[in-house]
Amino acid sequence: MVDLPDHQTLKRIEVFDKTFSKPPINRNHIRLYGHYLCPFVEITRLVLAFKQIPYQDCQVSLLSRTKWHYKLNNGFVPILELPSGDHIYESDVISTYLDQAYPTD
């Protein structure tokens, strides 16, 4: 997992229980739903780190998925949740979005 400097990390959320309700939308920062061992989530983390984009990390269990996680993306990760409440799925689509929304020099 990519470690970001302290000023770029927000309080991590860990969802490892099926009864855990969906966290309210973070209206100030994007949120990445993922799992520690998923290489596609790691790709997204690398893009976020390279672009120095602050985000909230939400770790979900892939063994004990919640109903709201299934409703978002059939239980798959990564999921990027925008402050507007919109969601973007799949690492390549997320990377393209981040590249366009946060251009670098």
C-alpha cells in the first residue's frame, strides 16, 4: 500500500462487518473504497500519490461484503466516491478521471 505524507491522508474507515452501514459522503474530499490486497486499488492509490491528491481511504472486506457495497458496484473494488456523491468504477476509468480532473505540469 502506498504511504502518503500525513497532510494528504484522512481518517481511514475500515468496513469488515456486514452490518456496517455506508459511511456518509465526504463533502470535502474524494473517498477510495478498496481492499489492501487488490492490485487494481493499488493502481488507483499510486495515481493519487503521484498527483498528491488528498483522499479518504475506506477499506472494505471482500469476504464479508455489505449490501450497500453490492449496490454500488456488485461488491467489486476500487470505487472512487466524489464529494458530489457520484461514483467512478474500475481503476483505468478512475485513473483517466483523476488525470483529467487533476492535471499535472
